Amino acid sequence: MSARLDRRLLTAGMGVTVAQLVTIWADHTPARLPVPVACPRCGHAYSDKAPLCPTAAVVRPLLRRRRHEIPGVLDPLTANQLADLTGKRLSTALPAEVTR
């Protein structure tokens, strides 16, 4: 499967809301450890060179910057999704023996 940008992101374009970014991030980021070998939404195979699927790679910096616009907007995210968003590490880039 060839991973592509999520259609919701393409449709919203520059008008994408913070709530939409949260939903898309949740769909394209592993909810819990151990992480699967591929993105749960688009099937992108995680690797050392590409630890995020194309959609998550676009959404992460946008959501990191805009997460303070709406109090509580990140509440639906799991602990792993929140750590992947706000932390320096990505669960998909951790050693396989830890995450899979």
C-alpha cells in the first residue's frame, strides 16, 4: 500500500481546524505500545528513515504549534499519541524490541 496524505487534510487545506488536526493525528498515530509495523490508517510502513506516515509528518508540526488555541483539544488523545505529538521521541522510531 502506498501511503498518501489523508483526504481530510487535503480537502480542508489552509482552513484546517485544530479539532480536525487532532482527529487526523489520532487516526495516523499508534494509540498504544506496542506500535504496529505500519500506520493504522494509511498503511505506511514505519522505518528509521520514515518513522511517521506522510499525513502524520504534515500534521505534527501544525498541531504542535496550534494545540493551545482550544483548551482541552488534546484530551481525546491517548498517552502514546500525546507523547508522540509533544515529546522529543516518536514511538514509531523506538527500537522494535520496545515497541513491537
